[in-house]
Amino acid sequence: MAQTVFVPKESDPVETRVGASPDSVKKLAGLGFAVIVEKGAGHASRITDEAFSGAGAKIGSAADAKTAD
């Protein structure tokens, strides 16, 4: 079973960074990791959910954090 990495949406409203990019998601997925990105995590960085899913991530909710390793 693959290890799961969860990328949360930033809770600070003035923070524009996100913990992963589509490129890093693609690399992690290529290494065999399952990647879940919280819906809207890249919004402040102008990275769409579609960009993350296109790179191999599943788009999830904050509740998915408890499934990550």
C-alpha cells in the first residue's frame, strides 16, 4: 500500500503559499506516493485543483488528513 501525503489549504487568510506544486505532486506520485490535496489549497497561489489532479493528486477535504501517513 502506498504512503499518503496530504497537502492542506492554508488556514491563515493572508498566506498565499501552498505546501506543494503540481510539479512536486507529479514527482511524489511518480515515486509511488498517493497525494491528496485539500480542495482550494492552491487558490491563493493561483494553482487550480485541476492542475493538481492533472499532476496525479486526488482532490479531497480536510477530513482526508487523518488518512495520510
